[in-house]
Amino acid sequence: MVAGTMRVLIGYASRFGSTRDIAMRVILLYITAVVMPEDGSIHFAEDIYDHDTRLDGALELREMPK
């Protein structure tokens, strides 16, 4: 569901004073590094949830391909 559709649904509910439960899919994306398409540079953000530490540990346990 796009953001515009969500605004319409919220507006409709508030106009008529009713609410209803709706099922919607929510996708959260947490990234701490991104490659900029303009120049290929890499930008890093602070890992406020400390997921990178767990990821680093998991990657160290993997066997490197030969």
C-alpha cells in the first residue's frame, strides 16, 4: 500500500468518525551502510541497535569459498 492510499484511508475514517481494523504488510529496513549511485561512494551510519556486531560474528563463523 502506498503512502497516498494510507492518507486516503485515514482521512475517510476520521471524516466519518469510524475506525476499523485493516490488515497491512509493514516492511522495516534497517541499514547502516549504503552505496551512493551517483559516485559509488559508501556512507556509513551509526549502528544504534548494535546489529552489526552480531552480523560480524555470524560472518566470521562462515567458511570462506575456495
